[in-house]
Amino acid sequence: MAKMTILVVGGGGREHALVWKINQSPLVEKIYCAPGNPGIGELAECVNVKQNDIDGLLNFARKKSIDLTVVGPEDSLVAGIVDEFESQGLKIFGPSQKAAEIEGSKAFSKYILDKYKIPTADCIVFDRFDDAKSYLKEIEYPAVVKADGLAAGKGTFICETEAQALTAISKVMIKKIFGDSGNKVLIEKFMKGEEASILGFTDGKNIAYLPSAQDHKAIFDNDEGPNTGGMGAYAPAPVITEKMFARICKEVFEPAVKAMALEGRPYRGVLYAGLMITAEGPKVVEFNCRFGDPEAQAILPLIDSDLVEMMLRIATGKNINAHIQLSDKWSMCVVIASGGYPADYEKGKEIFGLEKKFGADVEIFQAGTKNTESGKVVSNGGRVLGVTAVGADFHSVREKAYWAVRKITFDKAYYRRDIGMKALRHLKP
Ligand code: GLY
């Protein structure tokens, strides 16, 4: 078989990790990434087309005879990039628009969870502010308010009081801080437990699971402060015991994949379940229609199989045989962000230390970065870098990741100091 030309859509840390892993495939000749970033540019040719410019991406894929397009971000998937490419006979990895709605609308996702009796928090969906406001008087606190649509990981509010919940629904439905994503809100019962992410490749029927992971969504140590896109992740997550994993397969993934097929929205791609591990068992916090960020930066280094072969099978409607070769190592990714993120932050800060030799068990995945005309790499976003270490023992992986993080500096750089602490607590003899 002739070697393939791949187009990766996106330009964050997740896409850098995808390009890094795809680059290891013997099936691949050349990788393009749209729009990419300077780190990705060391492995792929970056193309100046935005991730949500579907016509631009289509034209590029046709012009360059792309053999397979791999989509990183949810907004392109929810906007229907897969349907557009497939209608023009182009191979693309990711769920269709109808299937991606599992992330694009939390109200739709709750409908699936409730209808197919997949465990989740009790929840009511509102499309009128006044109704939501009245309901806030009837419920117990803490409670959870969520914007229905996409909000870059920032659309969930844990509210300790009715006043906080009122502020949250006002921001979402009246101030429209997430635009039309706030046309509906979900008001949900708070779930107690520890969160974990499980991802699986699926061909619409069979599922090949990836190592469990744990994200750290809050900006500050001890899970305090507002939510971000994710400040660090490790894999596997010891909170997911073998028994818990078996329950997640049976109670969450298998019924969810079956449900999507029965609803006429067969799900082909990578399905991500954000879970709360409660005293009663696993409960779904959310579904995502793509790899997590920064989970991908922790999980992809633990996949020994050829990612491209798996993605190609799914993109061409073949059975994935539901198995995947996984490494028995540990990994951890620490995100370095711009000071001030997830609120306002400065850009354009020169990043020092990227050229250092970190060794084969450390990868620096770039996210919000760009090149200046003079060839410097500067910060260009909230989450700037993801530093991943891999190894046989979690304690040394964690030390190695923080050792590498301390070697990279830029003005007002910020990172959490407690990534991986929960894993350490589980692993304590
Ligand atoms: N890390 C959370 C997400 O990717 O949605």
C-alpha cells in the first residue's frame, strides 16, 4: 500500500500529541496540520487554514489528495466537518454531526442517558430564564449549572448557594457569555466522588478502550477556582480499578454506543466519557466527541498500536476488532498556562527552554504558541504548553514531569503544583 498523506485539523496541545503519534506510523508519508503551531511544525507542515473553515479545509484536502483527515477539536465536528468531507468522498476520522451532538448539546446527551438508563445525575433542562430561576428555589445545594452547548470546558458552574446559581444562569442565559450555547441551561444534582475520563475508539458497534485518565479542570491547586480546559492529566487513573472499569464498559460505553445506533446516529470515532466515580458506581458527567485535552497528551504516549491503522479502519467503516495494544507504563502531563487564564491574560511572552534536551521519556506538546518574525516562540493562548513524562513508576514520572516543567520559563507562566496527587493517594501502600 502506498504511504499516506494525513491532514490533522486543530492547533492545540491535543493536536500536537496526535501529530506526534501519527508521525510514528509506518503507514504515513507526510502530515499537514491546519492551523497547527510551532511545535507541530517540527513534525508536520502547518497550513494557514482555520479549524472551523470547513470549505477551506475541504479545498485543501482535495488539492493535496489527502488520504485521511483527523479532526481534533469539537467545534469542527459539531459543525459537521465529517459529513462534508464524506459527501465529497474524502476519508475522515471522527463522528458525524448527528453523532457529535452527544457533546454539542448537553440536553441531547441527557436525553440519551435518561432514555437508555445510563447512570448520571438527575437534571432538568430549561429554555426560559424565568423557569430556571424559579426552579433554583426548589433544589438542594451545592447544585450544578451547565450551558447546553459548547463552551471550551468553561460552561459548568458548581454553585454552593441559590445566589451563585442565579449568577450562573444569568451569565449563561441573559449575558450570553457563551453565545447561543446558553440558549438552554441544565440544572443538575451535584455528584460526590472523584472524576475520571475514559475514552474508547468505536466503529459504531465494537469498542477499543484507551487507558483511563484523570484531568484537573480547576485552575488552582486542590481543585479550587474556576474551571479551565484542563490543567494536567495522568494515565492510567488508579481510581478506575479493574472492577470499576468493567462496570464502566457495561453500564456506560456499551449502552451508549448501542443507543446512538438505535437513535439513527451511529457513533464512529473516539468517544470520551467524563465520569464521576461515586459510592454507587460510575455516573456520566458528560460525553465528548473527541480526544480530551490534556488527556490526549497523557494517553497517546501509552498506545503501542498504530493509531493511523485504527483511525483508517473506523473512517472506512471497517470493524476495529475491539482491541488495541497498550503500554503498561504511566504518564503525566502538566499544563503551563499564561498567568490570569482562564480570565484575561497577556500573550506574546518569549518562551525559554524549549530547545533543552529532556530525554526520550519527556515530550513538550505546544498549544497556545506562535513564531515571531525573528524566529522566537512566544505564548499565544491560555494554555501554552503540556509537558508529558512517561515511565514505569508513577512517582518518578511525576517527578520527571515537574523537573521538565521547571526548565521552561516565560513571563507570568503558571502551572498547578498538585497534578497527580490524587493518584499518589490511591497508590500509597
Ligand atoms: N480535558 C477536558 C476536555 O477535553 O474536555
